[in-house]
Amino acid sequence: MAAGIIGTTGTTGAIFRGLPARPPCSIRPIKSHHSHRMNQTDPVLGRSLPDDPIHPWISLLVLQPSPFCNINCDYCYLPNRTSKKRMPLEIVAATIEKVFAAELVFDPLTVIWHAGEPLAVPISYYEQAFDEIRRKAPAGAVVRHCMQSNGTLINDAWCRFIDDHNVSIGLSIDGPADIHDAHRRTRLGKGSHQAAMRGLHQLQLHGIPFHVITVITQQSLGRAKEIYDFFNELGVSQLGFNVEEIEGENAKSSLTSTGWLSESVEAFMGTIFELQKAGGGRMRIREFDAALGKIQSRKSLRSFDFPYFNEQVRPFGILNVDCDGNYSTYSPELLGMNVSPYGSFSFGNILTDDFVEAVESPKFRSVFTDIQSGINLCRDSCAYYGYCGGGAPANKYYENGSFATAETMFCKYSVKLPLEIVLNDLETSLVPAVPEGVLVHGPGKSDQQ
């Protein structure tokens, strides 16, 4: 156990003094879903919270087994995707030791193997890593493993491993071949759609549940029905949509907001909603489920002095560790990037630095101050703040140049738009139908034609 992790009080409550306190145990957060890009809040509605009201907690632990990816998507935010470095097992072990020693874990620990193609690392590595995690976690601790894959490497052996270890698996597929292959190509410039379809069918053959995340690009616009029907005919039951964002290595987006593009995205999502509704909800759409869950919760993040349940702005809500052991919190897409004025975006190395030193550093405090300023701007300027809680720092920085800003493409298309669509549908369903032949003049007034 690293010196200083427990501190003189016996818990990390004192370590995090000056940062936002966790709300009392009677409070329940707003429900949503997270994606592999983790641009939405964790589905923690209904969890009971511990008695310590000042204790921080971790929603997601993101581990980078390797930055390598076997394909070369042109909208990927990650640098160094040809590097085949792997996270040493000692870093895996040290990370698990430190998060439990710091008492950051509440309820099952969700580990996301991310930031590269996780299946490009061999099964034997994960067998060792999972064993290491079991050894280092306290007795009785529950750890859930998640992977988001391009699907091209899935075979019988991977299916057996995923099934044996109850790994939650998602596939990144953008729809029909021409839409998918426009951006998701191999390093030789060939499409990856056929290989991704083989992977999907392997999961189905083995009876392994999975979700699909598709990126909305300019090629998708005007083809919502075709994309929906494509996944529906494949038997996909859970589908999420990420908009192509300006982020990291992806310095521009084909959806850069102009009038007709904005209207086209709105039309796209509206069509998807109507198709889901016409299908009786057989295919779950992440964005609409999240919006409805937030509305039905009857909770607003305006009720809190800090948006605790937006893990992207909560210190240590997400802990990100790269393959060299460098760690950060907040949006995973920031880790290791050159983020002005803070420099390389990490707060230490898991092998040499503890969380106490990170939180007490001027760099950490400066980042938190700017993120808090952005939260305040969102709260003061956005009618949807109560559902969102201040957005995603990575999107704010890459689109607006600073954490201390407000609206982004993610806000507009992934939070506000689904909420507007669901709210409009709910309002329409509550308005009594007017009998045919009746003219309505106002409250209590009508004439027959």
C-alpha cells in the first residue's frame, strides 16, 4: 500500500477536502448509460450510497492494455495507434491495489479495457491480468470487465474467453458497408466491414449478448431508416449513436455545425426515434433510453451544489491509466494529450505517485478550477443542465479551447436533442385528441363545423 493513500484519518475523505463532497446516502442519482467513449453518466440510479457524505467514488476504471489498433479509422481521437506496447502486469496490480486502498470503490468495480483495439492483445494477456486483479482485489470484491471492439478479430477462442469471464462486449459498426468503410478502413485502405460482420455473427453463434455503437458521420445523414433496418435485420437489440466529434487526433468533423448539417442530424435522430417506437422498442436506443430515464427519475442536478453524478467532471469519477502507468481523471480522451495550459494531461504514475499528491498538486487544482468554471457556465446558460451536469471536459477543450466553456456538439446532439425528441413525444401523448370536425378557439371554447 502506497504511503499517504490512507492518510491520518483512515479514509480518503480528508484527502479530498476542498473538492466536492459526495451527497448524503438518501440521494439517488439520475439514470443514464455510458458508451465506450464514456460521454454519458453511469447507470447508477437506485444504488444505495455509503454513509460517509464526503467520500469520493469511482464509476469507471479505464485501463489501456495497448494503444495498438489493427485498423485505422480516420475519426479516431487516439495517437500512437501503431505502437504495440502493452501494459505491464505490475501496473495492473498496482492500480487495483491503489483504488481499493484509497476506498474509491463502491459497488462493483467496472473495468473498461479501452484506448486501442483490446482484442489486438492476446487472450493469454487477459488471463494473466484478470488473475492479477482477482489476487489484488479484496476478498468478496466484484469486478466487471468491459471491452469495446471493432469486431474484426473475434473468433471462437475469443468467444469462449468472453463467455467464460462474463465480459461485457460492444461492437463499433457504422451501418451498411459503404457507410462503415468510408471511415473504418485497414492500414492498407481496405474496408473493415466484412470482418466486423464475421465478428458479430460469431458472437451470435455463441449466444453472447452485445451492443453496437455507431458513429454518425456526414455519410449517415439522410439514411437513418437504412441504418436502423440494417441493425434491426441483424437482430441487434442495443444500439447507441456517437456523433463524429472534434477530439484529440481528429481535428475536424464532417458534422461541423452549419445550418443544413444541424437540421440533418436532428432529422436523423427523429427518424431513428420514430422507427424505434414503431418497432415497439424491441431495439433499445441508448440516447432515448437515457433521456427517458433522466425524465422519469424526477431528479435534477440543479438540486446539488456540484453535479456529483456526471463522472466526467467529478474528481476520480473516472480513473484512466495508460499502458505506461500514467493516470488521469475526468474524460478519458484527455489522458496523455498536450492540453494547454496544463501540459501533458496526467497527474502522476500509478507505480510511483499516490492520489494524495495528485489532488494536492497545483496542476490538479488548476484543472478542477477551470472545469468548475465550465460547470457554472453550463448551469447559468443551459436549460438542460439539470439533466447533464456540465457536459464533458474533453469535448469542451477540443471544440472550444478551454474547460471553462459551455455547449459542444456532444451537448447539442447527444444530450439536448434526444431529450427534446422524448419530451415532445411525451407531451404529444398527453394532449387529448381533438374530435374530427371540431374547431378549437381556446380554453373551454369550441364550435362544430
